[in-house]
Amino acid sequence: MSSASQPQTIAVIDYGMGNLHSAAKAIEHVSDGANVIITGDPELIAQADRVVFPGVGAIRDCMAEILGRGVDKVVHQAIDAGKPVLAICVGMQALLNSSEENNGVDGLGILSGDVRYFGENHRDSAGEKLKVPHMGWNRVSQVAHPLWAGIEDNSYFYFVHSYYVDHAVPEQIAGSSHYGFDFTVALSAGNLFAVQFHPEKSADAGLQLLRNFCQWQPAP
């Protein structure tokens, strides 16, 4: 762990799914000199002060890599150790019980809830068809949490997804958006915070959330 004279280390978990450099660069930009590493090495992740669990692509492929590389154990260890952990996009979905994608895939079950498909015939309240995937900027309604510090409620964040979180535990919901219906976009549980949107692509609001993560000291 870092000391007062030594910069903290933030590990962005690499399990072969997606370009992680934009997230790492954004965290470097706001972290006040932290050592940001992209790694799949369990020892380096275990030594880090904070952990980022990203994810893009199909959940079946992501879960195969997560389990095949032992990333599930690494994430469990970081959470159990009380380290701040931030999950992003499919990283958030992988933490849940299951996903409808790819004819049904089991998740890690670290957070309660399931992942559902918006559907080919997804419509708004006026009956107008909505595009799936849900791609672009959308407002996020906040539930009080330190990672929202300095971010106005209903600020815009950037989304790219066809699947959404359903049946989340109400006490763990930290943010929601509306796309045809209200759905959960942020979950929190102790030292874990998970978001459906991409903070690294979400301009000032996203950078502020990442800055807050770099400074966050969860209650033991």
C-alpha cells in the first residue's frame, strides 16, 4: 500500500477485452501523480491501492476470460481487502447474478441483480422506437454517494450498451437513467462502486467521478 511519501498505485485490470488505455489515461490525468498500471498480473493487482474493473464486448466472452484468467478471484480479493474498486460498463454487468445476453450467462454474483436486453422493439412513452444499442449522452439521477461529489445531479454521461441492470437491491442503487423506462446505472456496496456508463468518455462529469474515485476513502 502507498505511504504519505509514495504515490498510490491504481491497477486497471486487463483480461484481454477492449482498449483500456483511454480509461487509464483519464485516471492518470485526474489522480494527482498516481502510478496507473494496466495489468492482468494478480500479484501487481493485489499490491495496488485501488482497482478498476472495466469491460466491453459480449458478456460470454468477458466471463470466459475473467474466469479463465482468475480475474474473479482478484476482484473478490480486492473487495475483501477493503480497497476502493470501480467497475465500468460490462465490468459492472459481470458483478451481477446473470445476464440474458448470449442465451444466458452466469455472472460473479458479487452484487444482486440481473442483466436484461432492452429489446428490438424498445419504445419511449409516446410509442416512438428507440435505438438499441443505447448509445450517446444521457442524464444520471444520483443517490447520495462520495463519488458524485462536485457533480450536479442529472448531469450527462456517455453510454454504449444494449443490456441494462434489473432487479438490483434498492439499497445498492446509486444512480439511474431513463431510456424508455427508468433503469439502474450505478451501484454501490461498501468499497465497491459500479457504473454502466463510461466515465472516461463523459467529459468533465466523468473526469470528476474518476477524480473522486482516486480520493475516495470508503468506511471500513
